[in-house]
Amino acid sequence: MTYSTEKTLIEVAEAGTMPTPDLNKLIAEIWADLLKDPDTRASIEKELDGLELSPEKPPVFVQNKTSGSLAATVGVYLALAFAEKLLDRAFDGVLDRSQAKVLKVWQSHIRPRLLRADRDSIGSKMDDEV
């Protein structure tokens, strides 16, 4: 999976034990699984104001991040495909609100399932980094 160098950071977390390529693969699997359930899909679509969702394109990806702290960290970034859709709505602060909504989907749907699949896959969120 290749990601653009133009990234929007939405969360920083302590690195877990899972290598980032495996973590991104698991995120993609979780995203596709979430969208298979009609109720969950409808809930996420509502949270994202009806944004068209693709099971093949999760809204986030992780990448190793250099940090000023001694702990290894990963950044959770808004995926380019989602960013492009959000940019279509980027007037009067809509982009900022949309990014916040994607962060909510990450925190309420994807991150919990990721941790259920492998509790050491990603570490705790680091509040002061974003």
C-alpha cells in the first residue's frame, strides 16, 4: 500500500509491537469488515455527513513518526482518498469539522477493533502531540 507524502496528522500514539505495514493491513481489514455491517456502515456514513465510503479505502493509515520524546511513536493520518473527498467540502471550516469526524470514526470504530484484534498493535494516544 502506498500513501501520499501530503498527510494530515489526526493522532499520535505510542508504537505498538506490530510493524506498520501489518498494522495498515489490519486497519484495511477492519474497515472493510465495518462496512459489511449495514447498521455500522449507516452509522459511519451519518457521522461523516453522507460521505461515500469504500471498503477498499480506509479513512486512515499509520506511519512511523519521529518524535521529540524518547518513546517510539506512530502517526495516524487521514488517507489521501478521504482527504480529497473532504477537500471538495473545504469551505467555511468544513474541512476542519470533517477531519474531526474522521478522527471520531477512528477513535470509536477502528481503534477499538484494532486493539481487540491485537491488544499490542498500537499504543496509547499521546494527547500533546497533535
